[in-house]
Amino acid sequence: MTLRDAAAEAYREALPALVASVGGGLLAGVVLSGMEAELKAVPGLLVIVPALLATRGNVYGSLGARIATALHQGLIEPRLSGADERLRAAAAAALANGVLASVFASVVAYVLLLVLGRDVASLGVLVGIALVAGVLSGLALTGVVVAVVFAGYRRGHNPDTLVGPLVTTTGDVFGVLFLLVAVRFVLLVGGVV
């Protein structure tokens, strides 16, 4: 295989994922632009949005890379099995890391906004939103990552090429969507709505 053939193959594999990434990013932006009422109701929410979205891409991109490496090394089989301890451990660690990073970001944002003298919602509200959004988007992203990596691998594609753009995209879409759900849920439970 020549360098040109390798480059053409890489583009063939990556182009659909990159196109999906652009479309998903635009969709996430549309959802975020529709959250004007929620952003006004929870001062400081906009500050944590970039951190929450970056967390999704980083944590679940890492999960995808771990699974892809395990597939390439023959440590796991490309099928779902409740008995696969490595896959369960990697998924649980990613979910825990995603939720903890979300909660940490909300606490840091709260403290920073207080120090700067800015208007900020209560710590409980910000942490509650981050916790609910982290769990919901984490569960969805874990399913997407495993499905994409396994499906790509079974079809002969390099899952490392697919997982980056698709995890970033689904992380943005699910992250903003579940952020909206979390805000509405926390405000409803708190009696604000």
C-alpha cells in the first residue's frame, strides 16, 4: 500500500464521521440557543457549559480509545457480553470520571463566580444540574461509544479513526440535550418552575 492509498483510505473512513461531527455540533448549538430561559433562570450555568461539553469528549473519547486498543490486542471480543470484566470496568470508570469531573466543574465555577462577585445560582442547583446531566449523558455516551467501536471494528474500519469525531459530536449533542433536561428537572424539584 502506498502513502497515497493509505491517505485515501484514512479520508474515506474519517470523512463521514467528520461530516456527522459538523452536523451534530450545529444541532447542539441550536439546542443551546433555545435554552435562553434556562440560562437566565440559573445564573452561572453558561460558565459551566464548555467544561461539561469538554468533559464528555475527553472522558468518552478515552473510553473509545481503550476499547479500540483492547480489540486490536485481542483482549476483548467485538460483541456485548455482560461477562466481559474489562469492558464493564472501562465503562464504569468512564461514567464515574465523567460525573466527578462535571460536579468538580460546577463547584469550581460556583467558587469563581462568588470570588468575582458575579450573580450565581446556589451550589446545590449547579451541582444537581451537573450530576443529572453527567449521569444521563454518560449512560448515553457509553452506549454510543461501545456501539461505534464494535460496529466499526466488525466492518473492518479502524475504530480509532471513527471514535474521535463521533464521540465529540454525540458528546456535544447529548451533553446539551441532557443539560436542558437536567436544568428543567432540578428547577422543577427545587420548586423554581
